[in-house]
Amino acid sequence: MEIRLDKQKPEGVELSDSMDFTNKTIIIIDDVANSGRTMLYALKPFLEFLPKKIQTAVLVDRKHKSFPLSVDFVGYSLSTTFEDMIMVDVAGDDILSAYLV
């Protein structure tokens, strides 16, 4: 399943499939956790259900959370400045690289 949202204006969130998430464990996966804003908005469609648990996973956690979000599964934790950017190159479902710019 895929969550679609505009990272610049994440208010409108869409799920690629509709299903009942009641009493299910949900894991939301993102490439880079920066402020936590995108991940927080990604939770929105699941709030109309009563899931058993919602967990989060990221490839890179930047530790600059301005929204109340903790990441449950982290590939790599990185302290950066606000000016630094993490770029993730993908091809289809494959992650080719992740690097600091």
C-alpha cells in the first residue's frame, strides 16, 4: 500500500488502496525523517480506524523533529545542521544510495 501526499503541502493525504485498519498493526515507512511533519500527516488517514498499533520506520533519522514524533525503526541516525540535506536515490523499489549534501 502506498500513501500519497505532497511533502510541501501535506494536508491532502491519499491511500492507494482502501481497507479496514481496525485492530491492525500499521508501519509507516519514509526515506528521511527531518522535522516529522510528513510522517505526522501520513498518520491522518489511519485516525478514522482503531488500529492495534502504529509504528514508524525511516532509512535516515536526522534528529531535527519539530513535530511530536518518535521513530521506531531507524536505518541510520545522523546529526546534521538545518542547512544540510539528505538525498535518497531510488529506481523503482530499489534504494540506490543515500548521501549528505
